[in-house]
Amino acid sequence: MDKNSMMDKARQLVENMDDLPTIPVVATQVLQLIEQPDVRIEDVADLMLTDQVMTARVMKMINSPVYKPEHEITSLKRALVYLGLRHIREVALTTSFINAFDEDKGAMELSAFWEHSFGVGMVSRIMAKKIGYQDLEKAYIAGIIHDLGEVFLSNFMREEFQAVLDSIKGKPIKLVDAEAQQLGTTHCEIGLCMAHKWNFPEAYCEVIAQHHTPSDATIDPILCAIVNLSDLFCSVRELNYGGREWVSFNLVEEEAWQILKNESPKLAEMDVERFCYDLDDAIPDVKELVSSIFTAKE
Amino acid sequence: MAIADKDFELIRDFIYNICGMFFHTTKKYFLESRLARRMDATGVKTHLEYFQLLKSLRGSEELKFLMDEITTNETYFFRNVPQLNALENKLLPEIVEIKNKMGFRKLRIWSAASSSGEEAYTMAMILLEKRATLLKDWIIEIVGTDINETVVAQAKEGIYNAYSVRNIPDAYKRKYIKEDNGKFILSPDVKKFVTFNKLNLYDDNKMIFMKTFDIIFCANVLIYFDTASKSKVVQHFYNNLQPYGYFFVGQSESLHGVNDKFKTVHFPGGFTYKK
Ligand SMILES: C[S@@+](CC[C@H](N)C(=O)[O-])C[C@H]1O[C@@H](n2cnc3c(N)ncnc32)[C@H](O)[C@@H]1O
Ligand SMILES: [Fe+2]
Ligand SMILES: [Fe+2]
């Protein structure tokens, strides 16, 4: 299956979807506001505070042990200062994405999806730090949104997607490969179309499109490699879509590992065994965060 | 005394660095209760003091006592399910494909430190299930070895208690285990694939003759060895493994820093080592 035809298929699917969730009004306004040259953080905070669910979710995301703030951040304004203006846009987009898909109506439960996503976000942040990547917040957010397209498949192509999941159950087949084979497109292309529609920044679009093929990335291959590897680690510990995918990999043969080792040679000495065990230990925090983000709605 | 998170992490890191065994946070209370026994026995008052004792000159002696408390010298059938899944899903088919291409239809598996044989017999059951399909016309050789003659004799006998067989999936149990007065007797169909011998992993002269294995298990024993001995033993395993073979350690063990030739291959719930 070539990339162009998979992209065409995805575009067609996303364009023809009438009830594709839209971004909340407030998020759109936030995005407009932060484009202004003389924007002040106070104004952004005031605007965001008009959407309580969004505010609550931003606070949960930032204060979770998964994200590891230096100390608890109690006000939205402080949170935005901490993140910096350049990240507010992404956080607004991420929480919009959470808002857009907070109803359990897909082939797989949302909690499994979000636990994987936040898990990959957390691990991406840790990996980013390990290799000296300059923007840890970016890595965190890229990890959270990388599988955007998966929710589309699960929610809007419920039956077809269920059939894909059934076909790989307990087999050593990657979900992304089964999608390509059976649906003619994958969550990468679909996610990219959605990200374009929602005006996600370019680097994130690339992560969504290339997180399974990091060596094809051109804008930020390091970021794509970070997310790719974090995704693999989460897939072999208990952040693997509730065990729906059975993944196995030989670390040294992974292209992401090569890319990151070139970037930071000392990575070769990493204690990956210990890393996996520590990851197991962090899973309750991830689950806790996901459930708190979704109870923020009530 | 409840153990503080900070002290738990100090002691767990210490155990990990010396023994290569990781205590997950879920086992914190277990560790806490076992530490209490050792603190009683040594008269040490706080966890921090106990940690200092472990690090002190007579620490290695105390560590032996602690290890006795926190590890159980037990074994049972189907002990490491993620490992078995990985073997069935991927590793075995992969090895079989390679050997089929070479026209070499023989599988050799070693359970090093096999204790009373459960690990070796678990493999035998799993392979036996594949006699009609993947392993049709294959020769299967499973070897179990242990330093302790008593457990080697038990392994040869193949009679088990309820605890030991509790994890065997029903389908296997029905086929391969016969219950008799609270004793669980292993079917001769399984037994005939496995041989048991006495072998000390420190015995270099014997270790070099354990050749050409496709899969080696050495679970829950290297944690008692010091780093130098671990390295030496693991190097033997490395040499004795086929180039496409796999080497398995126990559930929360790690070989990091013990051998830098083996590569990690990850799968859900675990990893294995490859040349
Ligand atoms: C806890 S059992 C492990 C059984 C099995 N491998 C498992 O994981 O369930 C540990 C075994 O290692 C054996 N052992 C200890 N030191 C050994 C040595 N130097 N050489 C061979 N076996 C040894 C003991 O006799 C004991 O049976
Ligand atoms: Fe993906
Ligand atoms: Fe993923």
C-alpha cells in the first residue's frame, strides 16, 4: 500500500465525516488571541477560565506526577506562565482534542486510549530529557496526541476497526500494519488529516504522521524518534491499549534507537531493563491522571 | 514500622544494583514485613540504619539473610506467562522457520537451575501441543539441571503438590496431569522429552559442554550470585546459545551491567536476551 493512496483514502474519510468533532469555541479564540503580537498571559488565562472543563483539564494535566511539576501549580495563570506562551496553543489543542473525544462510543474504551496516550506523553518527556532534547513540554504533548487517528477509527469506523482489532488479537502483528492492509489507510494518515483540520502546529502534524516511520521525518526527526520509542516501550508494558496489540521489538534494530543514539551516544548505556520496571511502577499515576481528567467534566 | 518511600527506594535500588532483581512498588508491604524480621534479628532500629548496615563491611553477609527472606526458593508450572506467550507467538515460530530453512529439525532447550522441574516440564507441555502443527516431525530435547541432587531426583520423579500445579491452564491439566490422593502426577508423555542432571553453574568444565541450545532459561538463581560470577555464568550461556537463540531470566530480573553482548528483545510484560 503506497503512502499516497493511503493519504487519499484518509482525506476522503475525514472530509466525508459530517459529525467530526470541532474544536471548542474557546480554544479557537485562545488560538486567535495568542497570535496577537502584544498578547498578555493574563488575557489568555481570563479567556480560558470561561471554559471550566478546559481549565480543570489543563490543571490536571499539569499537576499530575506523570508530568512532574517542580511544585503544585494552583492557578491557571501560573500554569500558563509555567508552560510559556509557545505551549499554550498546544495545551489548548490537546484539551480540545480531549473534549472532542470524551464519550465512550468507540470500538475500544476511551480510558485505554488515553492511558496509552498519556503514558507515551510521560515516557516521551523522560526520553527527551535523557537525550538532551531542548523542549520537554513539546515531547510530552507530542506523545499525548500521537495516536489521534486511532480515536477516529474507533469511533467513526467502529465495525471495520473492531474487525482489525479482532484479526490481530494475540498475534505479533502491528496495529498500524493491519490497518494499512485491511482499511487501506492507517491512524497516521487519518490523524494527520484531523490535525490539519484543527490547525495543529507542523511539528505535531509530523509526529502524528511519522511516529511509526521516524526516519522519514524531515521537520523534527528527533521528536518523531522519541515518540516512536516511547510508544514501543508503552506497548510492552501495561499501557498497550488494554492488551489489544501484541508488540515485540529488538531494541538495537529499531531505527528510532539509532536516531536517538546518534543524537546522544551515552544512550547506549541506558539501563533499559530498569527503565521498563520503573515504567511499570508509574502506570498507576497514568491511570489516575486519565480518570481525573475525565471526571473533570462532572 | 511503615517504610518511608525514600527508604524503600534506597533499599530497592541497593538490591537491584547488587542482585539484579527489581522490587515493584506493589511489593512494598511485602518488603516492609520481611525487613522487619531482619531488623529484629539484627537489632537495628530504623530502615535507614538497616540500609547502612547493608552497605557496611559486613553488609554482604546480611544481604544473604535478607535475600533468604525476600525470595522464596519455590517454583511452579506456568510461572512466567508473558514469557510463554512470547515464545508461542513469536520466538518459537521464528526459530522453527530458521531451522527449517537449514533442514535441521531439532529443538534444544535448557532449564538451568531447574529445581524440581516445573519450568522444564512447562516447556515440554507447550511444545507437545505443537507436535501436530509447527513441530511436526521435530526432535525435541529439553534438559533440566540443578546443583541440588534432591530437587533433581524430584524432577525426575515428576510428582507435584497442589501449589505447584495451580497455574496450569485447565486444558493442559486435563491432558497431562493425573490427580491421585492430593498428589499430581505428570504424564509420561511429557516426561519423556525431558532429562535432568546435576550441574553446578560455577563448574566451568561442565558448562562448556552444554552446547547448541535454541532456548535457555536461567530464572531466579543469578540473583544470589555476585557480579563477577554472574558475568562468568552468563557468558557461558551466551556461548552455548545458537546465534538465533534466546536467553530468559526471571520475571523482575535484569542483566544490565552483567553482560554487554546480549541484546534486549521486548514483548508485552517482559523481555528476553538475544545474541
Ligand atoms: C528458585 S529456584 C528456580 C527454579 C526455576 N528456575 C524458577 O524460576 O522457577 C533456584 C534453584 O537454583 C538452584 N541453584 C542455586 N545455586 C546453583 C548453582 N550454583 N548451580 C546450579 N543451580 C543452583 C537451587 O538449587 C534452586 O533449585
Ligand atoms: Fe501509532
Ligand atoms: Fe501509539
